[in-house]
Amino acid sequence: MPEIPRREGADLTILLTRVENPLQYGCRDHRARWTISRFLEEADLDEVFSDTVNTGIYLLGPRCWT
């Protein structure tokens, strides 16, 4: 996985996965490749907009540490 953020020049990468029931996770929506446009933590049933959720695994690029 680290080769994709490095190649794309990402400062922060969030590992995502698809689940059947996203209610206890953070949902995400993306419009452009590699870009999250909307993120909602622990959505209620009427707020869920995606089955793709945040796993809590983050890759921070060098610019995040300076």
C-alpha cells in the first residue's frame, strides 16, 4: 500500500474498506480518484451514504511531520 501514496504525492492516506453495515464506522464519499470529499463518523441509519468505511489506519507522509 505505501507505494500508491508515495507515487501520488499524498501527505495523508486513510485505509478504507467496504462493510455490510457501516453504522459503527466512519463513512466516506469520494468524487475524484484518491480524494475523500465527505467523511462522517458513526452515522445514524438515515445519514449513511456509503458502504466504504475508515479502518483507523493512517499513513502520514514526511510533510505531516515538519
